[in-house]
Amino acid sequence: MRRESAQGESAAPDIDALQAKLFFLVSRYSFRPSPAIADRVIAQLNALGRHPCIELLPAQQRVYASLMNLWRSRAAAAS
């Protein structure tokens, strides 16, 4: 879900929606590992790491960056 900005422009998606999608993808990967799902996990982690509100949470930003590296190696190993 996206929030509307003051000028009616589409703002960044809610962090909770991004995290929910990440959890779904990780769960899906656990049942059916595939490079495509791993790539989607990486994209989701990237979206979370680049979210404007994450700048206020540097520890969380570091976790997302670390997890992206882990999932990149997982995606490479699965292909």
C-alpha cells in the first residue's frame, strides 16, 4: 500500500507492507527454493534498504545490506 503525499503524488510504500512481502517470499523460498524467488527476496531487501524511513534506522539498514549479500550468494548457488 502506498501513501499519498501532500501534492497527491504516490509516496514510498509502507515499510510494514514491504516487510510482509519479504516474509512471504522467504517462506515461499523455504518450501520451494529457486533462483527466481531468491532474486525477488533480494529486490525486496533492496526496496526496504532504500526506503526513506530506513535512514532513521541505521541498524536495520545494515541488517538489510547484510541479508542482501547472503541472498545474492544463495541465488548464485541455486542457479
